[in-house]
Amino acid sequence: MSEKPHTVAIGAFVIGAILIAITMVIFALGSGFGRQSEKVVMVFEGSVKGLNVGAPVALRGVQIGQVTAVELMLNADNLDLTMLVEAELNGKNIKRLGSSSKDVTDGLIARGLRAQLKTQSLLTGLLYIQLDFHTDKPLVLATIDTDLTQIPTIPTDLEQIARKIEEMDLAQLAQEVQDTIHGLSAFVTSDAFQSLPGDLQNTLVSVTRLSDDLNGQLATTGPRLDNVLNGASQALTGANTELPKLSELAQKNLGVLNDAIEAFENTMVNIDSLVSPGSATAYQLNKALRELTLASRAIQELANMLDRQPESLLRGKQEEMQ
């Protein structure tokens, strides 16, 4: 009888352990973006005035969760203040695609997911947390003791402007502004600036005179220019009238020139046929040249004979002595 209670206790313990294991598995598979819910933590350096519990947490304008706790943490060693904000992310408004069931929060943070405080209304001053991707912002995580996933944060727009102003050397900037004012004052009180209105007046008078001179020149040269343009127009009209006649005359002269060239070519062909080696004209010319050569030789012999016997013109030709 005593063993029965022990058996019931052991069975109840085993069933309880199984239920706890199943609950943990369901919680592990159901956490992360696109799942049922997940708790995250964010650390802000600046003031969180206006951020209340229940404030929305939005991803690019779509609410995916709400703030569950806002705590102020004081480090006793270095007296640093840290604003710790916890939030619960709900995947009801996220339509998850794909077959992977892994938690993608860490992957989104690696891709540049950052948290930033934004104003809900300027009238109420209430804040909310905006999640978005800022790939140009480095991944900086605060050193805190928590088991929750920490989403990096970036300063608000006003905090960024304030930091830039703090980085500026206001004393040097004020000195530069003062030097600029002194320079402008010295320039305004200088003699050159004081004489500027008089110089400007003289310039306007000179411009007026020049305008009057130009108007006079245009009044005198305008009619002449009109005459020149009329003469040019008449010349162009005459040229337009005479050009067709000149073109026709040139065409006729070109025809006469072509006929002359053709006649010259025919003449050259005839001359070529007359002086060719096998033509009758060349044969007669060669025969006349031979006869002329024989006649020249006879005359030369007559001249030689008269040179030796001049008296032969009176007594006739005598036989030469052997």
C-alpha cells in the first residue's frame, strides 16, 4: 500500500517535467519577429521623458509591440545613468514568409536594425519607439546583465543636433562673427564706401550721355543703313534675274566648246591617219624627199664643177685630165 503513493508522485513529476519541456519548446519556437511574442530590451543614453509603459513600438510605422517597463539604472562604480526600456514584440501585424522557423531578430540587428525615440504628438510630448534600418550606424551594445535580446539604439534627431553643437567651438565661432562684424563696420565707414553713391551717380550720368549719343547715331545712320539695305536688296533682285541668263549662256558656250573639242579630236585622228607609216601620203612624202635628195646632190656636183672649171659656163664641160 505504501508503494502506491510513491508511484503516483513519480508519475506526476514525470508528467509535470514533460509539460514544462513542451512549454519551453513552444516558447522557443514561437519567439522572434513574425512569431507570437518576444521580449527585448533597449538602452537609451538620453532622457526618456514622455515614454510611458504601453507606448507603441513600431517597425517603419507598423506597430509590432509595446513598452512593458522603463527603468533607471545607476552604476555605483562610475555613477553612470542608464535608461533601460523593456518591450514585448508581437508578430500579429507581421506576415512571415518562407519555411524557416528560426529567430530572425539577430539577423535584422546585424543588417542595421536600430531603435530610436520619436515624438507621437507635439502637443502631448509623448514618445514612442521607432525601429528602422540604419546601415551607417555602428552596432553598439550596452553592457547590461540580462537574458533578453538587446536592440541597439541611436540618439534622437534633437540629440544629434545638440551633439554637433557641443562639438562646435562656440568661443571661436563668436570671435569669427565679431571679426566679421568689425570688418563690415570698417568697410561701411571707409572713404571708398562713402564715395560710392557719388561714383554711382556719375556712372549713371555717363550711361545716360552714352545712351543719348547712341540714339543720335542711330537717328543719323538709320536712313543710310536703310538705303544700303535697299541697295543690297535691289542687287540681290538683279542677281536673281541675271543669274538664269548667265546660266543659259554658260550652257550654250559649253555646248560650242564641246563641239570644238570633238572637231579637234576628229582632226587629230585624220592627221594621225595621214602620217602613219603605211599611209599613201607618207609614201608620197618619202618619195618626194628622195627626189629632193637626188636634186640636192646634182646641184652640189654642179657647184663643185663650176668651182673647178668656171669657164665651162662659156665653153661647155671639158674632160678632166687624167
